[in-house]
Amino acid sequence: MAKSRLEIDPEAFDPESTDPELVEQIEWLREEHRQRPDPWSLPLDKVRKARKEGKGIFPYAPRDKQAESYVHIGSAGREIPMRILRPSDGATRGSFLHLHGGGWVFGAPEESEPRLRQLADSTGLTVVSVDYRLAPEHPFPAAPDDCVDVALALANGHLPAPRGFLAIGGESAGAHLAVLALVRLRDEYKLSPFRAAVLVAGCYDLSLTPSVRSMGEERLVISADDVKELVLRFVPDEISLKDPQVSPLYADLNGLPPARFSCGTRDLLLDDTLFMAARWVSAGNTAELHLTNGGVHVFEAFPSKAGAASLEGMETYLRERIDFPA
């Protein structure tokens, strides 16, 4: 079994060692947020539309011209749309199930397509990105149900995507949904089809970890109040925020696949990544932990050498775990 690597380099937290490009990125974000209205003062559909058009805080992400739109009929006859990106050279060795971020309230597969195209071409994996239902129109458990339905269909060969090597992952809320899907596949279906997980800046404790609570009002992509607002819309009042069904940090993590955890040290969800990586290993699984000094929440979405290096690290992690040719 591969060894886990959870070493924490103190230099990752040294302000003097922060990449100057990421320092500039932080200052740019502060100025951008000062000039923008509070997103919670706007209608949700307007914020969602702005994100898709690149008018939100994230750069515009053009739709991939080779991506295929597909609709899976899930349980109870629900239609679950998705986008499928196959490697450009036509040679594929399996599939990567991608769950997008956006705090369970925002986001869509199309907003990640430039990064997903790079992942598909670099790894030789076909990427399946799920357009799961969003809160508050569809609160918990709608999004996890959709993700589990698609994961199950992929594992059983019911999607137009190869099964040779299966991996799963996502960023922010998507990383959270990926872990919930892995746990539910194991518990409800006695299945462990995924051989690797790539988990980026996930939110694993919806009752809020110390790094979220201590963030204050500063919004570097998201603020502590933003997390509270998102959770409020996602989780019904009658469900405890420490319930393992919604906060996988408290779940039984035994028997889950090798995982690569990554996060920036200026990300308010830093503790979520640190705590979950430790729990992953303590449950007997293998894991790697990668921290980027000065990286904000999902800093890989913004152009920088550090962001490119982080994405390359994820792709390398997947390539190293695929043990057969295209």
C-alpha cells in the first residue's frame, strides 16, 4: 500500500515565503470585493447568470467545443444533466467523475470546462461533470442524491463513459459532495468503484471549523458569513450540522480510496482540509496533503504559476494511479 504523506511544512504558513504573484492576487481580490455589491443583496438567478458569463469574481470559462451534453434518468425519474469531456486524442483509460463547486447554491459544469479539458487531455480520463440540483430550490439531500445516482450509473456502466479506471473529485462544495458519494456508495450499495479521489479545498464540517469562524468579515473569494449563508440555504433546519449525512468529517471513513487533499493557506476552509486528511489516514486509508502558501479559496481558478502547478499536481496524482495504457 502506498504511504500517506501528510507532512506540514511550516514554510507554507510563512508570509515571507508567499509567492509574490499570490500576494498580488490577494490584493486584487480585496479591491474587487470592495467595488462589488454584496452578492446576498442580489437575486440568486442574477448571481448565477453573472458567474456563467464571467462577470462574477471568477474568470470567464468558455464552453468546451468538444464537450457532450448528456442527461441521465436517475431515481424517481429525475433528469440529471451532465457534461462529458473526452481526451482530445480519442484514447481514454477510464473516467473522472467531477462535482463542481459553488457552495451547493451556485455553479455549473460549464464553469470548470477549461480546467476539465486540461485534466482529460493530461490524464487520458474521460471527465463526467454533474449538473446536480442546487439549493435553496432543492435543499439537502437533492445534490447528494443526484451525485450518488450518477456515480452509481457510472460504476455500473450505464453512462456513455469508460470504466477502466474510475476516479472522483471536485472543489469546495464539490469535494464535500464527492466524499458523501463515496460513503453512501459503500454503505447503501456495498460498492467501492473509485480508485482515487482528488479533493480541493472542501467544506467537510458544515457546523464550521475554527479557520472559518476566525476568518472574520474578509472575503477572499468567500467569507465566513458567505459559508453561513450557503449552509443555511442547503441544510434544512431539522438536520444537525454535525450529522455525518451532511458533514462527512464526522462520518465513518473506513474503506475509502486513496485521496489527494489540497488547499491554500489563506483559504478559510483550511482546517476542513487538515482535519479531513488526518481523519482519512486514521481510518486506514492513504492520503496526500498539499498546501500552497498564500493560496485563497480555489486559487487554481485564477491565472498564476502556483495555480497551474497545483492543477498539474492533481493530474500527476491521477496518472500515477492508472496502471494500464490507453
